[in-house]
Amino acid sequence: MSSALSFEVFPPNTQIGTEKLFKTLKELQQLEPDFISVTCSNNRQTIEETTLKVADYIHRKLKVPTIAHLPAAYLSQSQLAELVKRLDQIGINQILALRGDILPDLPPKKDFVYASDLIQYVKREAPHLHISGACYPESHPESLNRIEDIKQLKHKVAVGCEQLITQLFFDNDLFYQFQESCYLADIKVPILAGIMPIVNRNQALRLIKTTNTKLPRKFLAILEKYEHDPVALREAGLAYAIDQIVDLTTQDVSGIHLYTMNNAEVAKHIYHNTKNVLNGQWKAG
Ligand code: FAD
């Protein structure tokens, strides 16, 4: 059984950054991903120039299946309808339906309180769109407990989410436990595993500061030992991600979603070191 490989990119804020990303995307295209997804800040003013511009390039110019992320907490129904119209004009028919993060000093709108509200709306008003949703192997930070989180996830799927993509994680066992909980809760849609290769110290420090993701002993040892050796840290970080992917693939994960951080070299390294594992079609007997 083969596993899908997809990439995630984020739109830069500057024109120069966008042009650089377009070059990166051309390199990612060569790796024939199942899709590329484009993140979206929940600041709607810039979405035309950021997410939609990049998604348009991937879909129309590179002809790679594209998923546009759509955080909706700060959108009204009419703004959402406008965005769906723009996606239709471009020809994109896949979205990642999100609530998005709530900014401490800006109250959200009331039309889409949770991602499931957005999913219900899209299912009703734009049923041609394929809908993915976010999920959290270590639970969403706001949820009361794991059971409550799985209950809400089940609702998300029941109202029309057709595929789930996980938050990044570094401990595969936590992913397997989460997968099992989903199975027991009768959540049967494909769950793509979000993997972020750690390739430099700043990225690692940022992660430690901002994430509630468990960092296993083996992972922390890499950061500690190679803290002042960027070349070794990069090599060890890539090896760690590859090891995670090999393990997930042997357990028949539905797909690997690589958080590329817009770095084509990293994606290429991972691809070339896992492509036979991901595409393994060989069967005994
Ligand atoms: P929801 O599914 O709405 O869940 C949010 C919280 O509410 C959870 O605790 C959940 O358990 C709870 N909940 C859900 N439904 C209900 C209900 N009916 N009643 C009570 N509680 C409920 N953010 C961005 O801004 N832009 C991006 O591009 C982006 N891309 C992402 C991609 C992936 C793969 C992932 C995993 C996350 C991404 N995020 C992005 C981050 C995401 O927006 C935040 O984690 C956000 O805080 C939650 O969004 P959600 O869609 O998961 O919310």
C-alpha cells in the first residue's frame, strides 16, 4: 500500500519573497506531490495578494492539485461567499476549513464560531468543494480534555469534513494513540500525518517556546548535542523526520503532509530518502 505525500507552504509578505516562493514551488512540482496546501493568515485584507495568489500559481501554472487554507473566525458569510467565488474562478476545488487562531485583542465574528460551522456552510452552499480539516494528536490546546476534542472532531467529520491533516508532532506513538481513538469514535476519514523537519536552531527554539507538542528524549538530545553545530543539527533533524516517515509508512499511514517552511532543499532531501518507502507497491508472493 502506498502513502500520499503532500507539501505545505506559507505565502511571504513581500513581492521578493513571493517570487522566491514561486521558484521553490517549481522545484516542489518536480517531486509530483499529491497536493500542495497554502496557509492563510486570518487577516482577510491580504488574502488576495497572499494565499490566493500563491494558490492560483500552483493550480493554474504548475497544474498541481492545490488546497487553500481558509480560517473563518474573522469572516462573515458574505465575505466567505466572495472567497469561494474567487476559488471557483481559479478552479481550486479543495479547501482546508479552519476556525483559525483567535487574536487576544480582536473579537472574532459570529458567523463561523468553529471550523464545523464553516464546513456545514460550505457543504450547503458550495458542495463541489472537497473539505479537509485540522486535527491534533495531542489535543487542541483549548479543548477541555482528549475525549471532548475527539467528540468535536467526530462532529467536524459528521458535518462534511472528508480528510484530516494533523498538527505537527515528533512522537509517533502519540499519533498512533490518536488514530486509534479516532477509529474507536468511528472517525473513518483519511488522516494525514503532519511532519516538520527541524533543520536549524532558531526553528527549534521557536518550536519549544510556542508549541505544546511533546518533544521526545531522542529529539531533545539532538537539539542539545548539535546546538552549536548547524550542519550536524540539520543532518540529524532531517534523519529524525525521515525516521518518523519510515515508521509511519510501515504502519500504513494514509499520507505524509510535510511542513516545508518554503524550503525546497529540505523537501527534496526528504523525498529522495523516502520515495521508495512511500511508493512501495511490492507485495510478497
Ligand atoms: P476547531 O475545529 O473549530 O476547534 C477549535 C477548538 O474548539 C478545539 O479545542 C475544539 O475541540 C473546540 N470545538 C470545535 N468544535 C466545537 C463545538 N461545536 N463546540 C465546542 N467546542 C468545539 N491557522 C491559520 O490561521 N491559518 C492556517 O493556514 C492554518 N493552517 C493549519 C493547518 C493545519 C494542518 C493545522 C493542524 C492547523 C492550522 N492552523 C492554521 C491553526 C488553527 O487555525 C488553530 O489551531 C486554531 O486554534 C483552531 O482551528 P481549527 O480549525 O482546528 O478549530
